[in-house]
Amino acid sequence: MRIAVLVSGNGSNLQALIDTDLAQYNGQIVGVISNRPDAYALQRAQQAGIATAILVHQDFADRASFDEKMHAQLLHWNVDLVVLAGFMRILTADFVQLWRGRMLNIHPSLLPAYKGTHTHRRVLTTGDRLHGCTVHFVTAELDAGAAIAQGVLQVGPHDTADTLAQRVHLLEHRLYPLVVKWYCQNQVRLVDGQLMVHQQLMQQPVRYFYD
Ligand code: GRF
């Protein structure tokens, strides 16, 4: 399973995937694409000996031409699975369709709650007791594809947006490698738009509760 990771920033989720023994699950990260030349994630990839490509979105006339170039790079690497890990660009519907069922994202909330940004602050404002992260298939609608798995934590009375961000990040580093391993083992699939996990049709994501 040849995997490409798309990044824009720090890349701690990329690091968690690099630190996972994906080879044991027939997986390999073959390339990292960043739309930002200064993304620290690029250094992480280079240190791990992974090929990188920098595609600066401002260099392209429009979203479509940027996505076409990215698609060409993915084909060049012969990629089977695209993993979005802090990639801060909205993708065109055409690109998403080309990678339908073969592209994952991680989002810092218990989807469908809190799509978009500032999730931790919004959880506190609402007063939710539970928060976490979701790994989902990517569809053209933002943060709306089939949710595969969620890491769940309890919001404490002393939590702030910053502490929640740190705690959710730690969950992400456990959850994302797990789901990528499942994918590598053919344990996660979209079949006719329906989510299958471990050969079971899923109406809800698999949930893990962490302290
Ligand atoms: C994570 O919080 C993830 O949920 C969101 O972007 C952030 C990426 O963090 N999609 P990092 O670059 O992997 O550290």
C-alpha cells in the first residue's frame, strides 16, 4: 500500500505515521506533499528519507490547476492511499472524486459536531462533556465524509482551548496510525458509498475512549 501524506504545517501526525511500523502491515509512505515550503513536516519527511514535493498554491492560476498538479504527483508516486494530515487547502470536487474511497482526513472534533475551525473553543463554549478527533473518508463537502473511527476524551473542569488542543493531538497520534494500518490490511473500505470496517457495515464510527 503506497501512501502519500499531504501537509501544510507541523506534521506531528505525519511523525506518528512515520514512527509506526507500517511495513509490517504492507504499508509504506512514499511521498509527502506540502503547499507551504516552510512546513516543518517537510523536515520530518526528509529526516525519514521520504520523497517530498512542494507545490505552492499561489503559483497556480486556480484550485483546479493546483489539484491537477497534485494528482499528477500522486500518480507519479503510484499512490494507493492519500492521507491528509493538517493539509490546509480546500480540495476541488474533481480531485476528491478521483481519490474517492482512497483519501483519509483527521479532524479535531467528534464529527458531525464542530466541522471547520476553532473546535476546542466551540466545545468549551457549548459546555460539552466529551470531545475528541475523527478519522474519516474525504468527500467534497468539508469534514462530512464517512467517519471511520473516533478517539474520545472527557472534558475536565480545568480544560482550556490550549489543553484540549494538546490532549486531542495526543489522541490523533494514536488513532490515525491505527486507521491507516486497518486500511493497509483491507479492513476499512467504502463499498457503494457504505463504510465497511472489519467486514462489517458501519452506521457509526468505531469509538475509543481514552482517559
Ligand atoms: C490536527 O489537529 C488535525 O486534526 C488537523 O490539523 C492538525 C494537524 O496537526 N486536521 P499536525 O500538523 O499533524 O501537527
